[in-house]
Amino acid sequence: MSVTVKDLSKVYNDQTVVNHISFEARPGEILGFLGPNGAGKTTTMKMICCYTPPTSGSVTVNGFDILVSPLSVRKQIGYLPEHNPLYEEMYVKEFLQFVASIHKLENKNARISEVIEMTGLGKEQNKIIGTLSKGFRQRVGLAQAIIHNPDVLILDEPTSGLDMNQLIDIRALIKNLSKEKTVIFSSHIMQEVQALCDRVVIINNGQLVADESIEALSRKMVGEQQVIVRFEQGKIDISKYSDIRGVREIQFDHGLYLFSVLGETDIRPAIFHTAVDSGHVIVEMRQDKASIEDIFRKLTKSDMYA
């Protein structure tokens, strides 16, 4: 149960939207698939799902090639697009019965009841889809994506429009589903990526710029770790602190000193001892590591390939 993308490209006329990217999504993990608007994320997802043919390269889903066996690939995948396409004039349960019929499910009614319970649609199942809130429509979209119990889930912005309670429920559902499935998860909400994903693939201008765990990426973000210090005296002579091993740069901002740190070096003990020797009193000191937002911004700067 895995998705393997090799040297995948998509060109529209003279515009290269996806440029020779390769990555793998493995069973039992949630892969965060990130990139700025126009980076090629949705196009890549559509190629994996057999909605758009690639210009070159290959994709296999559980061993089935998207060009050789597209119908078999579709059977392996549950897909929730960013713009959730629903028949809004249908009732929720009626719509799920329709989707289940398309998949020719056995024990259809039992599976529909199971999916309704999993996605928290019990009270909404007899309502017309068009009358539901955006959050509940997202739940209906997720329900149709999992109703045939696919091995691979591709979810494009699945938590969009959910309130906090709904978000926690859907996050738990996705986590639970990932124990037995391969999940590719795209989101613009970086906190969701950090909370849900085991690994991230980041693309920018159609090119792959990262394929690692969030922790591994953080370790590579040289200078992105900071120690923030407030001294009782306010602004001080900071020259002695510049000699501390691992300090790349020190900036003063609104009463705070921002120490940019090289790699994983913990400079806090050295700052404390230097302050004692210098007669400076520290009233606040905290360490901030690179967040997923910091990593994303650094890797997707518009001038990166200039």
C-alpha cells in the first residue's frame, strides 16, 4: 500500500507546472504535501488520481501504474479535492448510497452507517447537502472518499471550514485511518501539518525542495533557531555575547535580544554565565526552534531559483 512518484512532469503548452518530481508515500504514515499557490500540488494530486495524464514520468499506486491500469488505481484511492464536489440537492444519506452504488459495495447499508458514524454525520444524514454548513459538507466529502475503504487517501485541504471541535474530530479520524492506510494530506494551515503529518514533501515552482520529517528539516534550518532574552537593564553592551560559540547573529527588537543560533547548539547556559560575569540580570529567556511556517517560508521564497 504505497504511492511512488518517479520523475513526474506536467507541461501545459510552454508552461511547466510540475518539473521532474519524485517521492514516495508509505503505508501507515501521513505525508504532508505542501507548496505555495501555483506550486503544482493540485496538478500532482490529479495525476496520481488519474484525472490528468502526466507529460512524462510515472506513478504507481499499490503497484498499479496510472497509465497502464487507471481503473485499478482509482479503486485503490479515496480522493477529497480542494473544491469539494457534492450534489447539493441530494440528502446526505442518499448521496452516500449513490456513491456506494458506484463502487458496487456489498453490505452497502452497513458500510454507509459505519461511515456516517465515523465522520460524525449522524444528526445530518437526513438533511439536504445544500443546507449544511461548510464544515459538515467537508465531512460529507470525507465520507465519500472513505466509503469504499480505499488503501490510499488523498486529501486536499480536508479541514478547511471546520470549527475547532470539528477539526479535532476530523484530525483524530485521519490519524486513526492512517494506521492502516497511506494518507497524502495537503493543507495551507501549517499547525494542522505539524499536528498530523509524519513527513512533508514541499514543492515550489513545480520542483521538489524538501522530502523529510519536520524534525529533520528543523535541524537543517541553520540560523532559524533563536534564543530570546530580556535583560532587567533593557539595552546593554552585547559585545561579550557575540563570542559565545554557536551565536550567528544578535538583534535587538522592542526590548528583546534575539540570538540566532547555528544548528542545534544550546547557548542558554553560556548566555547565563556571561550575564553573571557582566553583572547583567536576565528576567526572561526562552528558546524558539524553527516552526513549520519558518521552514515553509524559507524553502518557498519566490527568488529561490533566480
